[in-house]
Amino acid sequence: MLSEGKVRIAFYWMASCGGCEEAQVDAVSDEPSLINILDIVFWPVAVDFKKEDVEKLPDKSVDVALINGGVRLSEHIEMAKLLRRKSKIVIAYGACSSWGGIPGLANLYSREEVLSRIYSEVPTVYEKDKKPTVKYITEEGIELELPEVLPILLPLNAVIEVDYYIPGCPPTPETTLNALKILLSGKLPPKGSVLGASQRALCDECPLNVTKPEKILIKNLSRIYNTRVDPGKCLLIQGIPCLGPSTRGGCTALCPRVAMPCIGCYGPLETHTDYGGKVISFLASIIDSKDEREIARIIEEGVPDPAGLAYKFTLPASRLRLNLMKWGGRGA
């Protein structure tokens, strides 16, 4: 049950790019009257709140906590558990919090490989091999303790119970507003539900869908940068890997509307067991060939990074996570 009067709301940002914060501001900008009914009790990216401010709050005194970003640092686990204790409702906001997001592709590599790449190998590194440590002594002799980098990135529900999910990278203002209106209505759906988005595939809201035949069969897969795209035709029939058939709708098909393929940021539908597996299965079903060499050529030319295409936003939450647990996991 939400508080009477103003709704007490908290925001927190973990391993993500900051786009979700902008989406939240955009949503309120589209409907500024929301400010009158929200009481922001924690939003460190915008206001000078400290961890101590949250610790002083009574348990369950926060109505809604919107947490975006994946769990990559020990600090993230600590703050997620703290906000869970203080909040009635916790929402995984955006693709990174829901399934790991693009930062979750780092799970394809060990922590050591990731740190080596960042701090030793890229051309912009100034001091080679100076990697972060948990303990650091300043020149003045002051000992500082820094958060530990976890072995792998985890979705939010791997460390705390999540009540609802708002998809997108980032969620559109419309999706955010739809979700907030559901929360404010008091008529809450079952726990675990996705808020603000569609229950159908993206193709259902794509204006190019009218040009898609009942059965798609293609001889080649093409990358968008080297293809002359007809903006009035379904991208799939032009051989461009568009993930609309496998992706939840709700964004109004913003990318296909400007002749860019859907990349899957609204994640899986309720019926999907594994989003990446669904993508791979669908692409395999539209390749018009039974010759293994030809199929290999089509995939190599059109999908040089299969994991990056199929699991761009969902790798840490995928079935493959069972194999990734050797680098860490819930108990990390």
C-alpha cells in the first residue's frame, strides 16, 4: 500500500550509462504535474543524498525504489539490499537492471581479462597496469577502501527480490509514465510483471509490418552500414537482422520507424524461456538454405558477433548464466 498524499520515491544508479536517469527526467518533463505527487527521498545522481540518509529511514518507509543498472560492484549489492529493506516496492528500471544490459556482455570474459583490457591494453591508458585495488593508501598516508569489482555482472534480481520490471535502454518516457500511472492507481499487477510496455511483440506496433509476408525466407543477412535500405519495407525481408519478432513491444518501434533494426532493448516476451535462444532460433528459421557451408557464409557475413546480437541486453539473465557461474554469481 502506497503512502497517502505524496508518494515517497527513491532512485539509484548502478552499472549503467546514465540514460535511464535522463529517461526519468524526460518522463517528468512530459508530465510535470507528477512533481506535485512525488517526494524524492533518495537520488544521488541529482541531489546530495548520502548512504547514511537512507540508513536513517524507517524500514518500508519508501513507497517505490527505481533501481537501474546491473550489479557489478560490492557497493551495488550493499545499496540494493539496503533499498530493498527500506522500500515497499522495488522496480528494476531499464534493461541493465532487468537482465544485465550491454555491460553484461563483459560476462563473456573473466574479471581479469576485463580489467586488463580497460587498464592496460586500450590506447588511451596513461599509466599502464595501474588497476584498482580494494585498499588504497594516499600520498598523505590515508587508507581508503574502494568497492570490489565482482567476478561477473548480475541482474538486480540475482541479489534481491524485485517486484516489477520496466524495460528499455532506456525506457521511453511513455513507458515510464504508463508504469507510474499503474503504480499510482493502486491496482497493482502480480509481482514479477513488466510495467508500462506491451504484452505483444514489437512487430505488432511497427508500421513496416504491413509489408512483411506471412513467411520470410532470405538468402543473405546484411549489416546496416553496408546496405541500401528501403525505409518503406520490412527490414527482415531486406536481409537486415531486426529483432522485432522476438522482442517485447512498447517503444512504438522507434528504431524501425527510421529504418534501423530493433536491437532488443525491451527484452523477452512472457512466453520466452531464453531471449537469445529465441533470436537465434528465429534467424535460423528464415535462412533459405539447407547447405551447411552456405548457411555458415550467410551467418559470418551478416552476423559477425552472434552473442552481441542475440544477447546484447540479456546475457547475465540467460540460461547461459549457469555456465558463467564459475566466475561468481549470487554468492559473490
